[in-house]
Amino acid sequence: MWPWSLNNPQFRPPAEAGSVILQVDQGCPYNRCTFCGMYRWPQFERRPPEAIRRMIEAEANDAPDARRVFLADGDVMRRPFEELQAILNELAAHFVQLSRVNVYATGKAILSKTDEELRALRELKLHTLYMGLESGDDETLRRVKKAESAAEMVEAGRRAQAAGLRMSVMILLGLGGRERTGEHAAATAVALNAMQPRLLSALRIIPVPGTELHDDLEAGRFAPLTEFEAVRELRLILEQLELENTVFRANHVSNVVPMEGRLSRDKDR
């Protein structure tokens, strides 16, 4: 038995539905974004190396032919390079058909690695980094207590992709509320154009009970967009995007109008 449960609950990107999920960390090391209810409980904890090794061995026995692994929970990329290197080596030793390993990553976690370290992790089959940009508007990011500026996240995404890693970036429609919808849309497009992520997902913000953003909503400090306004904001962002080769999706259940395509090829459609 592990010292803590593997279902706390467990979060993973939709694209990782067929992956082996290995919870090497519990929770999120930052856990202060006002809109996020994912890791409110339990407290953040890092699984020690020996426990990770035993977990990998057990999972490899259950799924010896697995080709994809997702390392949970939030921001596994924050671990020191040497620890990530050891985990990836252990995975390669036990999953003989392993093709890729994916993780959640914040901008600060990516920036904490040198270019040489990022390239080394890519050579060890680290593949996709899922990062929540949320907004390119620094005032919106400040209000929701995001840990990084837009410029830091853009730099992180550019450095990761230069090292051969793939960035899957998420933005949140309506995060600036009615007050900053125009600034949020314009600045988010600017940041995405600078970063050129390979994958881009747009979700609509839904204030979740138990979060500070929901408290702000209840107190009248946050004015959410209507469904029509959320669609209009997405249109404003799309109009200003100049992406060269990005798979775009806005088909999460939160989206009012589901859509997907490749940008810029499908921009007019």
C-alpha cells in the first residue's frame, strides 16, 4: 500500500485517457490560483524515489506493453532535473515499448531548467508539457494570483519547444470577467502568437464553489461573461491569432460552441 491514495481525486488532461497514470506527486506545489479547485485537498506531497521505483515496477507488471505515461499531479516538472532524469530512466527500464512521457508544467518550473537539461529530458522521452497560460493579460493574471507573468510563460514555452518538447497550452475564456474581456482577449492573442504552441485549448471559466473566484462571484466582485459574451471573446481571440502550425480545440464541456481545427489553416472557417 502507498502512503496516500491514488484517487484524491486524480486529474489528467483529456488526451491522457489511454495513458498509464503514475501519481509521483500529490496535489499542486503552488495551489494558490483563485479559479482552480483541482488540488484544494490534500496538501502537496512529493513521493520519495524508492516509492516511485516500486510504483513503476508494479504498474509495468500490470501494463507491460504501455507506450504512454502521464506523471501526475500538478507541476511534476517542478522537481529537480536529477529527479526527473531518474524517473524517466526508471520508466524506460520497465516499460520497454515506452514512446512518450507527459506532465503538467508551470512556466516557472520550465524556466528552472537549463536548455541543456530540457534537451536531455526530451532525449529521455519527455514529450508534452501541459501548461495553463490562462491569460496573456498580466492584470488578469495578478487578480487570479497566477504565479507567473505572461512574458515568463511565453519564454518558457518558447524554450521548451526549442528543446524539442511539445507545448499544450490552455487559456480560460472569461477569466477577466466583463471588466477586462477586451484586454484579456487582445493580450492572450499576443502571448499565443509569441509562443506558437503546438496544441491550444480554450475552456470557459466556471467559478467552482470553494475557490476564491467563486467567493468573488458571490460577493459581486467578479462579473462573469454570459454565454454570448464568452463566444464573442473567443471570436476576438481567434481573429487576432497568427499561429503557424497549432492544433486548436474548444470542445470541452464548458464551451458554448464546440469547435476544433488547425491554425492558421482553418482560421477563416
